[in-house]
Amino acid sequence: MANPSRALAVLGAGVLAVASVTAAVQLWGPSGIPIAVALFGALSLLAVKVGARTEHLYQAKTEKEGVPVFAALLGGTAGGDLLVTRDGLQFVGGRQRVPSFTWAASELRSVRVARKGPLGSAALMTIETVTGDRIWLEVADGPRLAGALEDVIDLVVEVAWGD
């Protein structure tokens, strides 16, 4: 079965390409078509290369650390990496890359991973501790995070992904 998010992204890119060609024709006449096609092609290639490079960096970091690593925002403000280990969760943030927060698996009651928006893999992760505190993070790759949480930590993980 085809991925509906990917299909919608491709459809959106196609609509954007048609709109850019139409705008170029309105601005420069028929000579604007090759300009718009070349510009759109170059920007698409750049976006694919940047996306692949970012994914490669996180894959290399995951392999080096030996644990799943995710780009995350703690409380929507502090950017960093979320490390998922058998011992629990660790958020490493800031320019010094020092461990900011660590939650042992025994301190965690449940974790909920929910889709942030209608498209893409961004997710909101809510951590509930045994003391009743709730911590939330925005994570770049929700489905992979949910899989890592279920595979690595013996914990109640609720996934609200709604396809």
C-alpha cells in the first residue's frame, strides 16, 4: 500500500511546480517556463540532498551511540537530541551537548506519541512520570520513536498516529 503522506507531499510538490510555471509565464512570458522549471528542479534537488544529509547524520550518530537518537524540542523551546536506552530517556541539549535531563525507566509511568499535524512524521511525545509530572517534547520522527520506545523500554507506550 502506498504511503498517503508521501502521496500528498508529491501532489503538493506537483501543484507548486504548476503554480510556479504559471507565475513565471505571467511575469516573463513563454521564456519564463524554462527558468521556472530549472529553478524548481534545482530547489527540489537541494531539498532532497539536505534531507538525506540530515538523515545520514542522525543515522551515524545512532550507530555511534548505540541507541536510537531523535531530534527533539523539550517543551517546545530547548532543542537537542533525545536518546532512548534500556535505562530510560535522556535529553541532550544546548551547544555544549551535555545531558540536560534524564528519566530512568523506573521513573516513567507512560509515554504517549501522537502525530503533530496532518502531514509528515513530526510528533508530540508526552511523558508521564510516577510522581504525576508531565513533560512534552516535539520529535522529528514519531513512527520511528514509537518503535524504538516499544523495542527498548519496558513501558506503557500509547501511539495515537491515526492514518
